[in-house]
Amino acid sequence: MGKQLYLFGAQNVVIIAMVAIVAMADDNNNVFQPCEDAKIQKSDGFTFGIAFSLRPSFFVNDTTQLSPCDRRLSLSTSNAQLAIFRPKVDQISLLTINTTTFTPEAFGGYMVAFAGQRYAARSTPTFVANSTFIVTSFTLVLEFEKGTLQNLYWKRDGCASCKRNPNFTCLNSQDCAINQSSCMGHGGSVDCSLGIQTAFSGTDKHQVVLNSWYEVDKLRQYSLYGLYSNLRDSLTSQFNIF
Ligand SMILES: *[C@@H]1O[C@H](CO)[C@@H](O)[C@H](O)[C@H]1NC(C)=O
Ligand SMILES: *[C@@H]1O[C@H](CO)[C@@H](O)[C@H](O)[C@H]1NC(C)=O
Ligand SMILES: *[C@@H]1O[C@H](CO)[C@@H](O)[C@H](O)[C@H]1NC(C)=O
Ligand SMILES: *[C@@H]1O[C@H](CO)[C@@H](O)[C@H](O)[C@H]1NC(C)=O
Ligand SMILES: *[C@@H]1O[C@H](CO)[C@@H](O)[C@H](O)[C@H]1NC(C)=O
């Protein structure tokens, strides 16, 4: 990390996870901060952030959702936490946040993925956890146009992946949730760490088409869910299919 991070207009935000933030081979994107604008090509890394807080903390005047990079949001004075990731463009990556040391329900229980300044893109806030339930499996699509991030969205499957599994509860017909009492740290044995599968769509700065989202969509039956038993084991075994 060459530069200091200035996020949410303050420095008192605790960073809970920072994955592969250094440049990899073939990575020519020199923007490492999530709140700066990057123009990417295939083989670059791309830095984005995920902020955890209460749902209303992501809005001003109750109606306008702003990027967590926007100083008009007072996330720095809210109960917020931040994770920063740098997946490789057009690869399917699995990002994890270990909930042994970080309990999302203690920080509002919602998360927003974001990147960019002038081209500030942010996802909608998505439910992660409260004291009863935790959703552990997410798919995030990063959509680019000519190398500039346009949109981040959570892809859902309407609970198709957990419908017949009694260990999950389908919340709002969209999220597969685990009863918190099944989780380690809450009396249970399941590793309820968060797994966020990222995929890319759109075009890079040379107008090359990014295909990894198409692959996830096509292979949806193998995408991550069913995070019972040890998360890491179940995820790697599912991901070996790629
Ligand atoms: C929020 O409301 C105040 C007062 O009506 C207004 O001045 C401000 O521009 C609004 N902010 C946004 C981001 O809409
Ligand atoms: C989370 O941390 C705990 C304790 O260090 C460890 O046992 C567990 O395997 C980790 N989970 C993941 C998904 O890395
Ligand atoms: C947790 O969220 C679920 C789904 O929105 C809701 O049904 C449940 O009542 C919530 N539990 C608490 C303690 O807020
Ligand atoms: C539900 O959880 C129990 C206890 O962890 C496990 O033994 C069982 O195999 C799970 N059922 C399914 C369908 O995954
Ligand atoms: C969660 O599990 C506990 C203990 O197994 C059970 O009493 C409770 O009814 C479950 N809650 C939900 C919402 O499934």
C-alpha cells in the first residue's frame, strides 16, 4: 500500500479485510484506492471497497443513495466498517471476510460495494446479518464500459440454491440465510464467514469484452452457496469446477 486511504472523509474507519491489494503480474492499473477513478484492461487488478453499516447510513435525506466515497455521507461518524479487495479483471474471484473477528450485525448488518470518484459507482445496500440470520454467500457483478466502472450489482438466484435445504431460510424470496445459532461463535459449528464471488461484464478500455460474468451465469449451479461445514473447503471444492 503506497498511499494512505482517505475514505468517508475521515481516517477512523477500521479496515477489516484487505486482499491482494498489491499489483500482480500483468497488472498495469496504478489506481489502488477504491475512491479514485481507474480505466482498466483485461489482466489488470481492480480495487473496490465494501462498506458495512446500517441501511439508512448509505442515504442522505432518506432517499438519495450516495457512494461511500462521498463526503456528504457521514459514514465516518456512523458505525461503519470497510473491506478492500483487488480482484483480477475478468477472472472469477472468491473474496472472503472472516466473521470470527468481524460480526456484520454489530455494524448495521448491510453492505454496499463501491468504487470511483467522478464515476462513483455503488451497489444497492444488501442485507448481510442481524441477530437471527446471516447471509454468507453473495455474487457481485462489476460492469464496465470502455474500462470505466459503470455499475456494481448483487446477482441473486431467488433462493434456487437453498430451497430444498432445511439448514437455510429464504429471506424475502432472494437471500439464503443461515440461522445465527448454527454459526461458530453463536453456539453452532458452521463457519459463517462471508464469501463474495465477483465477476466482470461489459468492455475494457480497448473494447475487449469481459466474459467472466457470462461464465458464472452459465455455470450457476456450481456457483457458491451451501456454505455448510467449513466454508473454505466447500468453496474450494466448488471452485475446482472452473
Ligand atoms: C438534502 O436536503 C437538504 C435540505 O433540503 C438539501 O439542501 C441537500 O441538497 C439535500 N442533499 C442531497 C444530496 O440531495
Ligand atoms: C476464520 O478464522 C478462523 C479462526 O482463525 C478459522 O478457523 C477459519 O478457518 C477462518 N475461516 C475462513 C473462511 O477463512
Ligand atoms: C432479521 O431479519 C429477518 C429478515 O429481514 C427478519 O425476519 C427478522 O425478524 C430479523 N431479526 C431481528 C432480530 O431483527
Ligand atoms: C444441515 O446441517 C446439519 C448439521 O450441520 C448437517 O449434518 C446436514 O447435512 C445439513 N443438511 C443439508 C441438507 O445440508
Ligand atoms: C434458529 O435455531 C434455533 C435453535 O436451533 C431455533 O430455536 C430457532 O427457532 C431458529 N430460528 C429460526 C428463525 O429459524
